[in-house]
Amino acid sequence: MKTIGVLLAVILLTVSVPGCAGTVDSRPSGEPGVWQLQSEPSRDSTSIDIVVSRLECASGVTGEVLNPLVRSERDRVVVTTPVADNGTDDGECQGNNGVALNVSLGESLGERILVDGACLDTDARTTTLCDDPVRWRP
């Protein structure tokens, strides 16, 4: 009986502590950053060289690129590149600088396409930057 009480207490504590239970949010923190390939990968590539740009107007400054999220799926590898919040919503819209980044994929691309994750599930999906979210095809 004591074991059941301890188990219930652990379950209640786990559910009530933020971040300890429920579904894992696979969306990265930060603001959307879109990317382009800096160099052409191959089927054997286990990393890619990309250039990241902040989606929102920021007076030409992309700022800090946060840790990219790499999601390997059967048919594709999705790379999402969030950028740090710049603390303002009133930047000028002349385009933002690109920030070079090498992203480890964890395994070779093989026959899978390479996709910009911002084009799938952020405001970027409705922009011309994401007319084609696929950045590379084998």
C-alpha cells in the first residue's frame, strides 16, 4: 500500500512540475530563421554548410542563430534554424545579413531530400523564401 502511495505522489509531482510531463515540443525556441545552402551536399554528407537569415524585419541584422533542430525522417531531413529574439518588432525591411553555420546531420543524407523546417511550420511558409521548402534533392 505504501508503494502505491509513493507511486501516486511521484506521478502527481511529475504532472504538476512544468516541463516534466506531457508531450515534448519539437518546435525550437526563438524566432524563425530561414536558410539556404552555402555549398552543395552529396548523398554521403553528414553535415551541411548553410547561411541563415532572420525572417522578420530587423534593420539588416540576423543576430544570433540558436541551436538548429535536425529531424531525420524516412524520406527527408528537416533542418530548422531559429534565431534569438532581438527585442524589437519595428526593424526596417531591407533584408537581413546571412550567418554561416555548419550543421551536423547525425547521419548521411542518402536518398532523402533536405528541407528548411521554417517553411513547414512558421510564418515563413507563406513567403517567397519558402516557395519551395526543399533545399536539396539527391
